[in-house]
Amino acid sequence: MSELSDYYIDEWGAAMAWLRLDDGMDDDPIILNIARSRGEADRILGMLTAMMLYAARHLTDGFLPELIVREHLRSKRLREAFTHPPGGGAPLLHRRGDTCECLEGRAWPATGADYAIHHYLKSNPSREEYDVQRAKGAELRDRELFAAVRHRDGDCCRYCGVKTRWADRRSGAGMVLDHIDPTTAAGAANLVIACRSCNSRKGNRTPEGAGMNLMPPLGQTSDQTNAETNGSTNRSTTDTTTHVPVRDGTGRVNAATAGDAGPDGIRSIIGPAPNRLRSVNPNPYHRAAITGPDPADHAGLPD
């Protein structure tokens, strides 16, 4: 299944945020400007890291209470240097009421936020992002949801159509679950089966951002998927246009060789779908209908 980057799943199944630090922080000009010696620069880096760990552990988005700051910055000189560095410039800590580009659009909490770590969210996730990742992790561990998505997609990759294998944990044809929109946890509507190759290519992007096409579920045409995604499907209307993915021997979509083809290799054929010869191992993606979850529970978020 998909991995949660920058998060760790503990033994109870909860997502724990990692603290991300710039590997050049030991030579940060702001720290070197405050410190009077190399040893003091190392101690200042340790103090700043300790406060960042508090923010990551308690999901404060970089805001700190007075008590925590005084606990780590015990001298008045250090507190002043952290908030008003010699010679001006950006501080390591902002006081409530300060203005900075890293604070634009952010509201200070009513209580427990007397300071804010400069540019904390530039390298670390916000509480909202953490909550989304935690919900995504819960979805990936939901066996019933996983089984429903597999049944709906027939173990076929929704990006290239290749038959995937859950037992395959190494090759590009191995099965993984993919969140279509990586910033959202929305159940089956945002989950699809993908092969490891497509999942790796897509990365932490939407299909559009990765230049990939999301294919319809088994037994549905592209028009049906789009209509149901927008909640406007009219089941009493018969559409005589069938969209047939053009594939090679591996099951992957290639450019169309006939008909009015689009950039995704889908050609339109007017009239009923042509009869196909049955192979020993037919591609289940070509089956006319499936059983299982209602087609309304398709994957594909609305525009």
C-alpha cells in the first residue's frame, strides 16, 4: 500500500509526525549572529531544536507558550537575542503581534501562543496536514475498504489497466492503494488500485499534476464515470457510444489505431460494443458488468 511520507505509524496504528530539520542549521547565519562562540552556537541550536520538538509533538504549528520558551532560554539576554537579533533581520522566535511573511494568513491561538518559531511550517507539516495523513493511514489499514476497492477495480491498475498482484511486493506490477488526491482522505471515492510503477510515477501529485489519466472502474465508460462523479447520472438514458481502451499484450493503454482517438488513447465507436474473442485469460477490465459496491461508489473526486 501507499506509504505515508514524513510520518511514522506506531504499534497502535497512529501517525506520528517527524520533525524535519535543515542539514545546514548548524551554520545558520541567524544562529551564528547570536552566538559569541562555536560552543554557544551549538547550544543555541540545541535549544531551538528542543522547542521545535515540542511544537511537533503537540501539533502547535510552531506556536510556543511562554513557559516552554523560558524553560529553554533561561537568560534574558538569550530571549532578547532570539526575538531581536543583533543588527536586525529575521529572528529565530517571533513574539505575539510581530509581522513576518511566515505569519501571513495565520491566526494566533487565543491561549498558549506567546511565541512562534520562524518559518516552522516551511519544513514541517501543519496540524491540518497531519490530520489528513492520519486519516489516510487509517484508510490504508481498513481491510473492508481495501477489499471493496479491489473488488470494484478488479485488481487492475486504474492508470494503465495492467493486472496487479497483491503478493508481488517488488516488481512494478505489484499492487498498491493510491490516493487520487494526496491531500484528501475521502474513502473509496479517493482510492484506487494502482501498480507500483504508476504509483511511483504519480508520486505525491494528482493524476493531472503527474500527466496521467484516471481510467474508469470495471464495467463503466468514461462518460459514466464523469457523470456519476458530478452526481448527474441518468440511468434511464441509453448511450450508444462505447469507449474502448486500446491496449497491447501487457494490458497497458497505447495510442488508438482507428476511430476518433483522444490524447489518452480512448477511441469512440458508434453503436453497440463489438464482439470480442475470449482468450484463455481475459482481461477483467473488458467485462461488461461487475457485481459488488454500487457504481456510485466509484473513485474519482468531483472537479
